[in-house]
Amino acid sequence: MKIGISLPTASREAFSPGLASAAQHAEEEGAASLWVNDHLAMVAGARSSYPYSADGHITWDVSEPQLEAFASLAHVAAVTTTARLGTAVLVLPQRHPVEVAKAVATIDVLSGGRLTLGVGAGWLAEEMHALGYSFEQRTSRMEECIRLLRACWTGRVDGFDGRHFTTPPGLVMEPRPLQEPGPPVLVGGASAAARRRAARVGDGWLPVTDADASSVTAFQPRLAEITELRKTYSRSGPFTSILKINCSRASDAEVVAAAVAARQAGFDEAVLDLPWSVPERALRCLRHAVKAVS
């Protein structure tokens, strides 16, 4: 199993030690992949429930810097050579898919074919409304976005007429991504609906959980469920399972134990979402996790 790491794009550590430094050192320590999160705007006092905390409250300071995902990946691509690059996850329903297709293709070409696109439906209604999109229609819009992304990556779209998006005939989208038929699209979320969506339209699954070995182990039957669902949907071809592990409150030993549990559960890769306030500690945890699963 491989080990990746989240980069500090949502805190002041993006500037010190800096995104480039964090990416380069993580690659040197054996990170197979480098990931960024995505929010185009945070909303102070938002009433939306945060799905990844027990009480539904956001676990970070919304006044902290939030770097844009694609600009961050382009920066990281320029200073790394081997690690894959990914979004974990891009809130796809609040961006226009033609614009996303162009950004993804550009980064894939410039990085030498290293991009993985993790996508999610989003949870922050206030952010989506600020960008002019319906929160209530986000799941159907996301699936349509994925279809249009893949159409764009063929290089030419001869008319797309969907519920949410339309394009004119003869839409030329060059350059095409270096990866054929396009970068893998991993669907985020741990709910039953998200698992069905990953099986139906995804090239992989990218759920999130805390750094608790028992919680990680509980994903094993869900992976088996997705395998069966893919058969139901007549899906074939490569499928990648990556678990993002929230390590914000975990000890070094708990981080390593969660990574080992992810391997035992059957994941292809675990991404450690570690705090970068002490870079040496983040890199130490990464190094120990890589050794533990190799």
C-alpha cells in the first residue's frame, strides 16, 4: 500500500514552511502522492453542519488562508518530479465543468501525467450559494459534471445537452490530458449514496475518517460492497481506493496504526492529513507510516 500526505493549503503553514518546501520534503520522505483540499470561499458563522466532526462544527479557523486548489497543484507540480498530485476533494458542483476540464488537463500535461481528481458533492451550502449554484441539486449536478469532464478530455465535444449544462457543437478542448482517457476521477464521501456513486461513475473511492484503527477497519466491508456494486453497474477497468485519514488530534503511534489498518482493510493508498505547524513532526509521521506499510 502507498502513503500520501495532505499539503498545508488551508493554514498559514502554506507560507511558512511554505507549500513548495512541504511538497519537496514530503516527496523526499517517500510520499507517493501530495494532496490539496478545496474551498473557494469560507463563511463566518455558517449554519451548515460539517460532516467530519462529531458535533457538526468546523474544526479549523475560517479566517486562516485558503489557497485555491488548482493554482496550488500547478505550483507543486513545478517543484516535484515523482509524487502524484491530487484534490481531496474538489467541490465539483460549484465549478463549471468546462473550466475544470481545462485546468485539470493543463496540470496533467505540465506535471507529466501525475494528476488524480478527487471530487465531492460539498457540504457548505452558504459557499455554494455565494458562487451561484443550487445546494439542493448538487449531487445530480456533480454526476453530470463528471460526464462532461470526460467528454471534454476527448479533445472535442460535439454538443452536450444535460439538465444543468449545455455546450455548442464543435467545442474544442486542447490540450488533452496526458493520461488516457483522462486523469482518474475518485468520488469522495463515506455514505451509502457516495459509495453507490463511486461504483457507478467513479474511477475510485476517496472517503475520509479519523486516525482511529477501529474506524479504519470498519471500511473493509464497504470496499467489498463497492466491488459488488460495480458488477451490478457493469463497470470494469481500474478502480483505486484511497482513504484520507484526519490526523489532527492523533499521536504518532495512532497515525501509524491507522495507516496499517488501512492496508489491512484493503485500501490501495492512505493519505495522512497531518498538521504542518511542526513540519518535522509531519515528516516523521509520514516516514514512519511509509516504513510500516512497505
